Amino acid sequence: MLIDIGENKPIILRRDTEEANGKTGTRVDVMLEGDFTRSAQKINEYFKQTALVGSYANLTFVDPIGRISTYERATEALPPPPKETLPHPHGVDVEAFKRMVKLNEEKTLKRFMTTHFHRIGDRTAVKFLEFAGIRPDIAPEKLTNEQAVTIVDALQRFTEFLPPDSSCLSPVGEVILGTGIMKELEPEFSTVVVRPPSSYSGFPFLVEVGLVYGGKVLEPGRKLFRFANRIPLLYDESSDVSFKVLNEEIDWRRYHVPDEAPVGVITHICSTKVPYKTVGKEYIADRPEIEAEIRNAVREALRRLSLYLSKKGSMEAVQRKMNIYGKYLPLIAKFSQDLAGEKRPPKYKQLIADEQEAADVEEKAAQELTVEVGGKTGVNDQIEQAKIEDYS
Amino acid sequence: MIKLSKQKSKTTAEARKEKVEKVLNDLGHKVYNDLDSSRFPSVTFASRSVSNIVYDKKLQQFILGSSTVKRTAGNIKHIRPFTQLLWLAYFSKKLVEEKKTSTLRDVYYSAQAFDVEFQDQAESDELITDLEVLLGGAREEFNVYPEERSAIFGNLTIEYTVPGYEGKKLDLSAHPDGMMIGPAMTTAEFADTDAEMVLAIEKGGLFTRFIEEKVHTKYKAILINCAGQPPRATRYLLRRLHSELKLPIGILCDADPWGAHIAMVIKSGSANAAHLRDLTTPSGVWLGVWASDIQKYKLPSDPLTEIDIKRVYELKADPRYKEKLWHDELDTFLKYKRKSEQEAFSRYGLSYIVDTYLPEKLELLK
């Protein structure tokens, strides 16, 4: 099979039929040619990371020397399949516009606008063409080069188009990402934040962030896993927008997460057009809209981690305290009994029981307090922003 | 020749043991009762912080002021030292009951067997001092002694009270190197003596010289080698020699600020022992070697180092050095910036210090 890139259609070279033997689903076998010895590490990494966001699929990798790596499916859930969609007017350039006109069969420009663009109805089409200064009943193929440029220019400037809807996007989702994280990273704590859809330059996009702490796989220090439309990005990490957000825009100390803490951050950017910086498609440009969404998602996830850590800290403190009482009170009892010359040991166990009870109450209060602290983080945000403004 | 009453002395040792057993028992009861009524036990005692150490003119020594510290088992930062303190009391009780003694280092190691181990000996020493403050007695009363020992020599017969030696007597002039001042010496009773004074000497060299020159018969003196800053046991013994035998105490040290302070500590104690009594001999006399003696006797001398000079200024700030003699001598140090050792007298011959210097100085004891 080959792919026709222009039409985005398969070119089938040979068709065979095989018995399914009661199995259901889709199986894809791919064989690639390449320099394995040089890229083995990246290829293995690619599979591991794919398993992280693709916990709904079985992955089997047979390498050139016959070693088999398998990643088992772990969830029945599937990501929503993307719906085909028309281009949003903000996202069309002169080249694309001309191509659309060439293939057009509509008689009027107004009709052309409503049938070739995303979320444009009659009313919007009329309003827009008025704004652009082009008559709506003109035949599209009669448009001059200058008129075409005028329209594309107006498409960018016109503010009344509806934003793109996200039905064309296929996010991983909380369940599938969460399952992949538990399976591949076995963390002590993990959380997934799915941001509402947004758009940049007429392209809808959606950001998903997974935050992982501790566990069996992560090593000390922060590790970033980047994905674009569920594809792992393995190269040029430091040029990526996610890297910039994590290392330049997030104040980790505020969330009480030290630099050496075993933390993993998974960022998934899902869009009809991912703004790669280069043709290599290895890192994503820092478009302000996308940057803001990543920042918000990471902050939300960090707030949850911070809450978890403080709760864990207070529980550990209580446990430590009880351990200390448990170690020393019996000794105190023994020594005092001997010094006082008493026959029976003092009834110190009641004291430990009382203390455990008090600690439980305290722990509850501490938990409530941490919720409050979590809530207050937002206030701190504002305070810090206010400060920054003062300095400027 | 003074014959001392054996009967009376024995009661002193017994009474001391009873007193210690009682304070330990009281502490035990207090903690026991607290635990039994589901209360966290706590102890309160005078603070040993620098700001709480004040000079008492009447007692002529440093004492602890009115601020206190409370240590409670309920506080998890306190519970470990609290347990260690109680263990020390428990351990002391065993020592006193069995009439055994232990060194500070022993104590540090013994703790390990009870799961209350100390981080280092400094920590255990610190807590032993806390116990002294809490119970109002010196560690020696709880049979805990430091490692360092000084020595005694002279016409004095003692009678041991330690187990296995009860009633045994020893003439302290029997051995020409002197006898070590340890727990057995400190608790021994004075049986008889013809001495008329006690000379506390800073260093072993001069102590040996004095024995060789027969100072103990020539001047009827009991000689004590302090071996630097004298340990508490030695200070306690000096006090007993003065109070029980009514002997004047003379102190001979190097002519430098450190030597002067050895004399001062024998007289009025140290800030470290501000919580303790019975370690001082206020009527002790600093015989020398004074700063002014360096000029007077034209002694070979060395320049004071920067640390020496700093020490002089520290001593000048000490209220006890306000007295004229001490004050003037410190000023003399600062004026000439010279120091001399006791051995410096050897330039005039080995017996000069005994035949010439000492008789002049002993006038001060009269």
C-alpha cells in the first residue's frame, strides 16, 4: 500500500483476505526500512511513549534481531474518532483558497462560502462578503487574482466568524491517558488535566496534561513526555513550547515540588494543524494560545500534586510522632517504675491511645486545611501578578 | 597531730547516699504518677543558658538565675532527651545502689544497651549536666566521674569508704609520684594528718619538684597536682581539706591569664558548674606566679599571644576579677604583655623556687 499525499488516500497495491477466527478490531502491521543500530534507543522509546498515550491498543515490536517488545492493551475505552471538517476561514491562505475555488462546483460566491468553510451560514456569508467588498452573486471561478487576495486578507481580519468546534479533534482523554500512565510509569501519584478546546489562527486545538510523581519507573528530576496528535516527539525537546512552559514559566517552588523530585509531565497537543516549527515535525512552536493552555493545565495538575504531597506530609508526620511515642514511652515507663520502686508498670498505654485519637482528629483538620491552602493558591497567583505589574 | 572522728565522717557518706537515693526516687514517683494518670510527664529545672548565669557576691561564685526550662515527654522534640535524662537517673540509681562508679565515657556507651543511645559523648555529658541541675547535685554524687585525674601527695592518712576497701587506710606520702585523685580518694575519710596547709599546683613538673625538695615536710604542706584546670573531684577534695581539716589553701600557677583563671576556678567555680555548690574554696589564696612577679623576680618570659591578650580582656569583664589584686595583675599583663611558666624559676637553680620564692609567698597564707 502507498499513500497519495495530495488526496490523503490509500493506493492499494495488493488485497488479501484472512480469516478473523472470531477476533474483532483492526490490526495494522507495518514494516519499515532504516538504520536500526543507530536509532534503536529512540525506536524503543517511541514504542514506550506510544503505549503511554495508547493504552487502548496492543503494540508488538519485533526488532531486526528478533527481540519482541509487547505493550498490552489495558482499557476498553477508545478515543473519539475525529469528524471530518471544513477549513475554518481564519486558517486559509491564498494558495489553499485558490485550490478550493478550482475544485468548486457552486454557482455563487455566497454558496461557495457556506459549503466550503467551517461554521459559515448564509447570514455570516453575506455579512462577510459585504465586509470584504465583493458581490455575493459573483461566480467563484470568475474571481480575479486581486479579488482572491482581498478575500483571503478579509478572512483573516473579519471578527464575526464562530470559533471552530472541536468535534474534529481526537483527544486521548482522562481515562485512556490515566490507564497508560498507571501501566507504563506505575507512579505513586498521577493526575490528568484535559483543557477545554480552544483555537489559534482558525485551527482548533486541545491540550491534555498528565502529571506523575514517584513510583517505580521515574528517576529523580523532571522528565517531559511530549505528544502531538498522540505521536511521541522525541527530538529537540528544549525547543518545544512545553519545555519552555515547564522550565521558564512555572515556579515549582510555589507548589513545593523540588527540582530533584521524581516528576513526569506528559503534554499532548491535539489539533487539526499542529504548529510545528520545522518540517521535521519534532517540536511545537510557542503560539501564545497553545502556550497559555499548557501553562494552565500544568498549573492545575501541580495544584493537585501539591495538595497530595502536603496531605502525605502531614500523615507521615503523625505516623512519625506515633512511632516516637511508641519507642520512648515504654522506656520512660520502665525507668520510672524502677526509680519509684513500684511493682507494676504505669498505665502509659492509655496515653498512646489518647494521642492516636487526637492525631486522627488533627489529621482530619490538616486535610481540611490543605484544601484551603490549595484554594488559596489562586489568590497567590493574583498577588504575584500584581507584583510583576508593580515592577514593570 | 589532729585525730579525726571516724564516726562522724561515716555518717556524712551514708547521708549523702541516702539523699541521692531520695531525689532519684522522688523523680521516679513524679514521672510514674504522671504516666499512670495518662499525663505526659515533664520536668522543670533552671536554665543553663548564658543569660541565666549570674554572679552571686555572697556565695562568691556563679549561680543560675530564675529562668527555667521545661522538658515534656509530650513534645516529640523533647521526648528523646527526656527519656535519656530518665535513663541517666535510672543508671545512676544502679551505680549508687551497687556502690560502683562510672566515667562519662562509660555512661555514653552504657546507653546503647538500653536503646537510648546518645549521638556522641558531648550529648551525654550535656544531659548529665541537666540531671545535675534537675536533682541539685554533682554527677560525682551519682558516682559518675570524668576521665581526667589529678594527684595528691603529703602527710595525710585517708580511710577508704569504697566497697572492698572499707576501713583500709593509706598514707598519702607512701608513693613519691603522688596518689591519683579518683572516686575512691574523693569519698575517703581523712583519718589523720600533721599538715598545716594545702598547695594546689598547676603542673606535674613543679608538683614533682616540690616532692623532691620535701616541701611536704619543710612547710607541712599537702601537695595537689591540678594537671591544668582541676577536675571537679579535685576541687571537691580541696574544699573538704579546707572545711574538714581547716587547712588554708594556696594556689600556684603559671604567670599567664590561663593560670590566673585556674586559681579563680578553685576559689569560686566555673560558669559551667553554676548549678553546683561545694566545689569552691572561696578562702583559697592565689600565691602566684603573678604578672608582677615576672618583673620582681626577673623571670625569663615570653610575649603574650593574641589569644592570651583576648583572654585577659575576657577575664577583666568577669565580676570576680574586680578585686584589687586580680584587677592589678591583669593590668600588669596588659602593660608588659609578657608571660612566664612556673619552671622559669629554674634559671636561679632547681631549689630557688622552694627556698626563696615559696617562703615569701607563704606569708600570704598567714
